[in-house]
Amino acid sequence: MKQYNYVVIIAIYTNGGGFLYHLLKPNCIAKSLHDIELELLKKKGIKGVIFDLDNTIIAWDSPSMQPEIISWIGSLLEQDYRICLLSNNMTHRVKNIAELLGVPYVPKAYKPAKTGFRRAIAQLKLKPSEIAVIGDQLFTDVLGGNRLGLFTIWVAPLSTNEFIGTKITRKLEKLTVRLLKFKGIIK
């Protein structure tokens, strides 16, 4: 995890971090990709989706995607949604999966930094208000998307097998969720 992430986490937990809580609140929470209501996205004017890669559409360190996820993403493409993969992972892995799906990608994004998200927005050629971000982490996907005014959807991770840095962040994420629930910011 980059030092930037630690600064954000410290700011959230000091002095109540009131102004940052809204940046960690997803617009929507789903147990899985299949639980995302596409009608809700249409009503919100969403025309494009930025997907996180690991543990959102493919299990971390897995060489292959589940066929039902490939099919689900294919159905989005058939409905004319524009899709881009955005990952902190290395180019080779992200490129292989993007080519399988036939979508653009942004590797080494350093989420939650804005630069990677801006590159994905440019790939989609849409306004931020027309784009949803779907990911499994509050401190990367949701925080980064909210910082740019994107519609954020937080999904449960596909696997408990994760990068060591992510395992550490998950502990902070659990604490954050408890605080957000306590403050009535999420249910």
C-alpha cells in the first residue's frame, strides 16, 4: 500500500474525520456482481462501468475468470455499456483479462489516486456522472471513485485469498464499516 493510502486512513480516524466519511460511503452495496440492479444504473444515467480486477471480476492470483462473470460482463456490453478495467496490478495480467473481454484497461493505477481513474474515464469517453465504479475495496475503489464523483458500487470480494497488503487493509476496512454504521452513514 502506498504512503498516500496511509495518510488518507490516518485522516479518517483523527478528529472524527467527518469530512472524509462521505468519501468512503459507496452509493450501492451488493453481495455479488449478479446482485447489481442494472435498472438502477439505467435510471441513474450510467452508460459506462469501471471494474476493479482482483477479487471483483476474477479471484486474486487466479489464471482464469468464472464463465458466469464473463457472461455477465458480456451482457453489459450487449446492452451498450462501455467498460474499462482499472487495476493496481501489473500490465500483463490486466491486459490478458481485458483482451479476453474485449475492453480497454488501465494497469498500475495506484488507486485511490485520481490519475488512474481519470485515464479510465478518458478511455470510456463519458462524463463522470455517467460512470459507475465497481470494486471490492473501500480504500481503493470506493474512495477513488467518490473523489471524482463517480457512482460507486462496493461488492463482496470473490475470494479470501488476497495480496498481503490487501489483508492488512481489510482489517482497517472492517473497522471503518463499523464506524460508518455507528454514525448511520451506511446500513
